[in-house]
Amino acid sequence: MFAPGNQGDLFVTHVLFTHVRPHGGTLCDLLVTDGRIVAVDPATPPADALVVDGDGALALPSPVDAHIHPDKSTWGQPWVSRDPAETLLELIDGDVALRMRMTASVEERAGALMAHAVSRGTRAMRAHCDVAPVYGLSNVHGVRAAAESLGDVLDVQIVAFPQLGLLARPGTADLIEQSLKEGADIIGGLDPVGIDGDLHGHLDVLFGISERTGAPIDIHLHDRGRPGLDQVAEIARRTAEAGMHGKVTISHVFCLDGCDEAELTDVANLLTEAGVALATCALGSEPVIPIPPLRERGVLVAAGSDGVRDAWTPFGDGDMIARAHLLAYRTDARTDAELEACYTVVAHHGADLLGLERADLRVGDPADFVLVRGESVAQVVVDHPVPELVVRAGKIVARAGRLERAPR
């Protein structure tokens, strides 16, 4: 049993987590001071330390959701029946139609999903919010308000995302740039060829805004085959030319599926040299980025939930431990090393993508971790248990899937 601790005291300086197994290793005690791990098995812990008995549970780094759409979610709302859709444009149109019927606010729906994600261990997320003339900046405002209500337990980066097209909907580009003054942190793009039909015009707008504002870029790319690969190459070229190493992400990148070894090597070299990262989500029947060969060549690949119970899909739950399970399943991970690598993607690679410190349970690291039941990291990925404790900056913020407090 876990000791209850005294979470009513939010000003505790020292917390001693006893009988925990970092990464499934040997039992030890972790001393946390001012939100950081300061000692392993301290000989003389502070007399005033709050003691939390981990009861032999695994301690694992808290995961990061590198790609999620909380503004679209119906989380916490009545069930929605979805219409058939065959194409991306049909999905987009269905999304707009559903949004017009929703009565709950973006802040309420997004906040419910984000709070649930925290209860499952998520320490940070990159939230894509639709920006278009039909919405204005309401989605950015709603998600930012929800993020502020959870500001002490969840870090949120907001991407102003042109879901309906950047050039195809006049006025969107201006809204994207304005969003950076009203709650967004990153500017987004969407299928420069497949949706806007103008690769260079689309990228001119994005890189132009970035040059004026310093904002990073995150581009959804669903286009497949050679058209998709050509767009990847041009994004990498422009990133290098603009000196934006580490500030550009391409999400989904379905075009990498089916590349032969030589072609994948060429793409990986371009991405590594330019410092362009990738995000994947292990969705349904959609392709999954070939992570191991890309990582071997130095490409940063993170993972996210994408849409959660929205107009596009009834699935998803914002649980990144469960997402590691899906990633492992979709990539046919079998060995312990392969399963553990999937957890590394959702934890450390996500942190790297968002520019956060890794929480690797070492002395000096942020005390952001989950305590879960299992024999090993590999088993946790397969079983994806609900964390018994979620710890953020040394404080217990959730127990057995429930937040310790309601969002402010």
C-alpha cells in the first residue's frame, strides 16, 4: 500500500519516496528537494521530510504528449456518433460541422481531457489548436485558459494549426501570426501540396512568420509517396537555410512508410543535418514512422495522442503509457529492448521535442515520474497500467487515475 502522504501541505520542501524501483531496477529511496531528485538512498534524510512509501513499485519518467488536439475533443461530453468519411477533406468538413453543434466550451472540453492526461502521468503536451476564419482564435484562447488552470501540473505548448488550409482560407495566415500574441507558442502548417496545392507559397508564409516572430514551426504532413518526400526535403532545406535547427517538426509523415533503405537513409540525413524532428501517433491503419532506422541516423522522433474522441475518431484517451503500448503493437515490438524503446519515445523523446529537461530519475533531474505496478519497463508497456501515483516536481498530483485536486 502507498502511504497517503500529506498533500494538503503544498509547501513541503523535502519528500522521501521509499521502496521504489527506478526503471524497474533495484529497490531504493529517492530524496526530492524543491522539485528535484537530490539523493538516492540518502544516509540521513532530512528529519522534516514527508515520507511516501512506494511499496516496490516501478518509478518511470513521466511521459510527454508531443502531438494532441484537445480543442477538438468531446472528452467528458455525451457520446457522438460519427458519419462515414473517406478522405481528409471529408474528415475536416465533418469536424467543422460537429464543432458548430457543440454546446460545451473549448476550455471545458480541453480542460477535461488535459486533466485526465495528467492523471495518467503526462507532464507536458504540444496542443494543436485549429485557427481559421470560421473559428477565429477561440480555440487558442480556450486551450490556453484550460492550460492555465492546470499550470502547476502540466506544461502546454500551443500550436496555431490551420486545419482548414493556410492559403485555401484567406485570412488564416494573419490569424496564425496574431495567435502568437494571444496564447500560441508555435505556428502550424498542413499538407502544403495536398490541401493548399502550393508548396512554396505555403512554406513562404510559415517561414516568413517565423522569421518575423522567432516562433517554431510544426507541420502536419499526410501526403504520401514522392509528393510527401519532396515536401520533407524542401522543409529540411528551408530549415537549414533559415538556421532553425531544432525549431521545426513534421508530424505524421506517412510518406516515410515504404521507403527502401537507401531512400530512408537519404531522408534521415537531410533531417538530421537540418535539425528537423518528427512526431508520430500510431493511429489505426495509418503508417507509423520507421523509428529505429531514423533514430540510428540521429533523427528525433516523438509520439503523441493526436485526436481524442473527436469528430474523426471515437478512440484515444490521452494516456501516453497506453500510447507506448500502441506504438509497440504497431511496430511489432517483441523483445524487452524494443518494448523499452517505445517508452523512451513517449518519455525522453517527447521531452526533447518540447525542449524540456529529461526526467530520468537521476540526481539533479526534475522529480517528474509515475509509480506503476509491473516487473519491468517492458511489462508496463504491454500491460499499460494506470499509475498508482503521479509525481510532478516532487508532489503527488494524482492517485490511481484521479487528480488530487480539480483544475483551478
